[in-house]
Amino acid sequence: MDTKKIKHRGRFSQVFIYLGKLFRMFIFQNDWKVFPMAAVIAGLVCYVVGANLFVTQEGTMIGTFALACICIWNGFFNSIQVICRERPIVKREHRSGMHISSYITAHMIYQAFLCIGQTVITLIVCRITKVNIPTQGLITNIALLDIGITLFLITYCADMMALMVSAMVHMTTTAMTIMPFLLIFQLVFSGAFFPLGNGAAKFTDLTISKWGLTALCSQGDYNSKPMVTLWNAVAKLQNTEFNGQKPVAEFMRQAQESGLKEYILAWSGKQNQNPVYAFSADNVLGCWGYLLLFIFIYASIAVICLEFIDRDKR
Amino acid sequence: MDIMNFLDTGSTDLLDVTNMVKWLLSSLGHFMIFKKFGVRPIYAFFPVVREYNVSVCAGKEKEGRTFAVINAVEVLLAIPYYLLKDSNSSFFQLIEIAILAAILADVLYQIRIYSGLCQAFGRSKRWLWGWFFVDEWIAIIWGFGESFQPQKQVEKVDADAGVKVSGVNAQVTDSGLTVNISERTTIDFFRKMVLLKDIHLSIPEGHMVLLLGGSGAGKTTFVNAVTGYEKADASIMLKEQDLYRDYKKMKYDVGFVPQQDLMRGNDTVLRTLADAATLRMPSGVSIFARRKRVRDVLEEFGLAAISSSLVEKLSGGQRKRLSIAMEFISDPSLFILDEPDSGLDGVVARGLFEKLRSIADSGKIVIVITHTPDRVIDLFDDVIVLAKDASRTGRLAYYGPVKEAYEFFGKDSMEDILLSINQTDEGGEGRGDEFVEKYADRMLEADRKAG
């Protein structure tokens, strides 16, 4: 046969072959379970931290951190095993003419579908649990959509990181061993909760959690929120007696009645301004940019790693 | 253990005299130990190389690779450790953590490998304590002590011990497969290994060929070299076209069915085959022609009735037929199957081989690896026999008609032929070299006659 004149499916056409396979797996396999799982996790987190999310600075910080963690958790679980569990099949298909870039692109599209679904579910759960969603959008003028895009990018970025790991390792057990380390790295190096030295602080720039959390804090207008730490610290002293009286308790009662409390909380908040969380479109776009860059890097590494699949030992 | 010594003693000076003396003593001890095992003694003075060769002496070559890598990591980490030790930076702390992790792994591997060394010397494992805490002295005692002798030497594979090479190229045929493999080599942990050598044969179209060989004789390596999947120093011509040069196009003309049924269990039979058709068939084929081809192949392989079943619900025989159908869908000229009958009972296996015979009869070349050839040997035209020679290289011990093979080896079954070429430590007769030479002589003789 004259093979020189015969053409086979190109990269673009092959994407649809694998997309079809993945969506069939979604129905026949258990991939659909990621949606109810996302609802349960979001429900738990909103129940615990939802009341003060986007209400106070502390609540916003804790809440956005928890939201970012939900997204990272969802993203990791979506794809941590998807490639390594069928690695020998991928090797066989690569031998038969499959393009790795098509295979990864199909996964990227499919995972985007899962991540969008999980983001929508998370937002619905936030609504149901009456989380105080910001009203002013910075990019699209629809705050919910802005928050949704951020949550999607965090989830998708974590998903791509897990996809990269799945493409690098050979066994599902290895992938599941690595995953907790990645998760802990994301939590510890988010740059929000744990005080880090100058050297270690540089690592926060490499985490999805940092950019996701920063975008969410910016969108929630962190700097305009009242700060309750000072008031709570004073409240701890309200039972202190002085000459048979409780002056701190009395001061707090009067402050609450006169509206001074709100002033104190707002004043505390003003003293705790963090330019990193500035309520600006540039700030949010910058964070999105980093997340998109990470997505591109992770997907590229996944393709490069899988291109060497022929070297897998028998 | 040198890096550990440097770290364990708490000394901050790499050139600390005590450490240097310890290292020298340990190296001298290992020098003599290597000598006793027949390993090049000079390796004792090179970190990492020493660790690997200790593992080889201990009969734990595989673990030794990881052990050597761990030691290499320790050596690499030791450099920034000593450069930054006074800086107290967070980066230095990370290095310390990494070194700690490496040392933990190192200790575990030391226990494994030095317990193997105790066994190789026929000594109690209590010596491990000595190896652990005063390794330099134990190395000296074991190295220089006359009463410390290994129970066996490290097995040497002499790369030049290979038997006769015919070097007679097979003539390229216009319709069949011509294989001329000079050598197939690989680098395995810094060592060059010759996996295949001097394999020349020509298979006419319409032939069904049995590929016979013991474990490690290079059957899969041969198949991968022939299909162009792992290229060798070779010329592989399929119907006068160079498979290596035009691999990207010609790979669609070669069907390889792996031993395992590598298919997605949660997809249907029809979709699995349809996707295989889309992937493997030329893009110029219309959707109607492709669908017809899928239907025809489903019928041909007896899968039409279960086309809507999930792959994971199929029986072993059905799954195997689907796996073959996935490659057959593109109508390849060369069809190679790696143990298609594994896990199948005699009747189902016979049916499968009859199907392969009919594929060969339709003008294809079918090469089959199987470990139970005698039950279906009547269906084969030719047999390729691969054997490991003295240098552990896969060599061609015979290629030709099945009936002549019995005469050539003086045996009356394929399993007996296999037994005769297998190494003695594998329970065989260890006559691989004899038949490789006999076949090389036969090729040289035929070449001389042909002028």
C-alpha cells in the first residue's frame, strides 16, 4: 500500500474521540459523584464559616481560605487518578497513533465541565446557606459571576495540577500518596494564616491557594470590612472587677447602645489595611492571570511527561 | 555511609581528619571486598558507584540502584549544606529536612543491602550492627580477613563471549516482511546491554509465524524492534517500504495486540471498536464506509451480538477477540500478537488461532508469541526461535518451516525445543549457543552457495 498518500486523524479530530469516551465514562462510571460530593463539602464549610464570610475581615479571611480549600480539594479529586489508572491503555493507544496533546486537551475540556459544575453547585450552596455574597462586581459587574470565575479558576488550576501528577506517576497508589503532600503545601503556603519567614514566603507565589484567596479577598472588599479582633479581645476582659465594679463590661454595654461599637470595629478595620487585598479589577485580573499561567504550565508538563510513555517498562 | 559519617559526627568540616581517615579505611576495606567478589576494586573509592557495587556483591542489584540514587542525592545535598551551613536561612532548613529524609531512606537500604552482604559472606546478621556503627573497621576486617570469603562471586556477563555471528542479510522481498537486525542495545543503569543481535529473516505474506523463546530471550524486544516501536540498529522492510523511515505513516499498517486486554472496561464493545476505527483508519474513509467496516469486523469476530455490552462484562475470549479486532479494524499487513491465548482454555484458544490462520490466509503476515504452541502448531507455517547466548543477548537460533525445526533441534515438540535452548538455571538443557552457532553456520553456508 502507498502509505505516503494516506492521512490519519489529526490532533483536532482526536480530541473529539476522547471527549466522547470521557463523557461516556461520566455516565457509566462514577465521575458524576463529584457533583454531590462538591455540594456536601460546600455545605459543611458554609455552615461553619459562612456567617461571617464577606462580613468581617476575620470572617472573610477564614471563609475565603475555606472556599479556596474546597475548590482545591474538588480539583485534586477530579483528576488525580484519571490518567495513571489507564496508563497502559494510553500507551497502547499512543502506539496506535493517538496524539498525547489531543488526549490531554480532551481531559482539559472534560475537567473544565466538571469544575464548572462544581463551581455552580458551590455557589448555589452559598446562596442556600445565606452566605453574604458581595454585591459589586469588579470585572463583569455581576459579583456572583466574578466570584464564580475565581472559584472555577482555583478548582480548575488544582484539577490541572492533579492531572499533571496523574500523568507523571505510573500507579494510582503513588498518585494518592502524593496528593496529601500537595494539599498540605497549598494550605501551609497560602500566605494567609501561617506566618512564614522571608525565604519561605517566596514559596507562596507558587501556590494556587495564595492567588485564589487573594482574588476572593479582593472581590469581597476585605479592606472595607470591620475588624472584630480588638473588640473580641476587650470582651475577654469584661468580667474584670475594679473597686467592686466591672468597668469593661459597662463600657461595652454603653458602646453597643450608642453605636460606638460599630465605629470601633470600622476603625480597627481601617488600621488593618492590606494593599494585597485591594478592591480593584487589576488586582483580581492579576490573580486570575497567575492561575491561568499555572493551568497552562501544569497542562504542558502533563503533555511532556506523557509523551515519554513509550519508555514505560513492561 | 560516608555522607552519613560526615553528618553523624557533627563535624562541620568536610576535611576533618577523623572523617577522612574513616573514609579511607572504609574504602580500603571495600576495595578488598570487591576484589574477593570479582568486582573492579577501584570502584570502592567512588561514592555512589561503591554503594551500587556493594549491592551487586550482596546480590541485591535492584535495590542497589535505589541505594545509589539515594547516595547521589545525599552527595548533591551535601554541597549546599556545607556552603550554607552558617547562613541559618530557611533554604538551609529545607536542605536539612531533605538530608534527613535521604538519610532515613539510606539507613533502610543499608539494612537491606548489608544484610544481603552478611548472607553473601555466610555470616550472622548481627554483623549489621558493626556495619552500622563502625563500618570502616568491619570493612577492613571483612576485606583483609582470610576467613571472610564470599560464598559465590558476582556473575560476570562477558559482552564479547557471544557466539558466532552470521551477518548474512535477508533478501528484501516485494510482498513480505524483511527483518535485518544488526543489534538492539540499551543503556541500563550506565551499562550498555545488547538485547538482540544478528537477526535476519524474511517472512512471505500469507504466513503465520510462531515466535518461540524462553524468558528473557528477547521476544518482546524483537517484536518492538520489528514494529518500529523501539528502534534497533536494523532495517525493517514491509512490502519494500522502510518501516523505520516511514514509521509515522506505516505504524497504521502494523497491528500489535498486547498480552493484556488494554481496553476501557466501562465503554461498550461497539464504541470501543468505532473509536479504534476512527483512530486507526485513514481520515479519508467516509463515515459510512467506516461504520460498515466496524459492522463487518464485529460480525467477523463474533462480537455483533454483544456490541452494546460493556467491555468489562465480556468473557476472557470475547475480550481477547475485541482486542484483536481493534487492531484488525485498519486492515494491517503485519499482525503481531503477544500471547493471545493466555488465560483461555484449549477450545477457545484453538478457535482464536483458527481465526488468526484465516487472517494470514487473506494475505497478511501474522506473528504470534505463545507459551503453549503445541496445541495449535498445525496452524503455523514457520517458527522463529530466539535464544539467549552466553552474553545474555537474544539471538536467532532458528527460522524456517515448523517441520524442519523438529529436525534442526532433534526434538518432536515445540516445548522440547524450548527446553533445549533454555539456560540450565532455568531448568533447560542450556544448548542455546549450540543452536545459534548451528543456525549461523547454516546461514553462512546458504550465503556461500548463493554466491
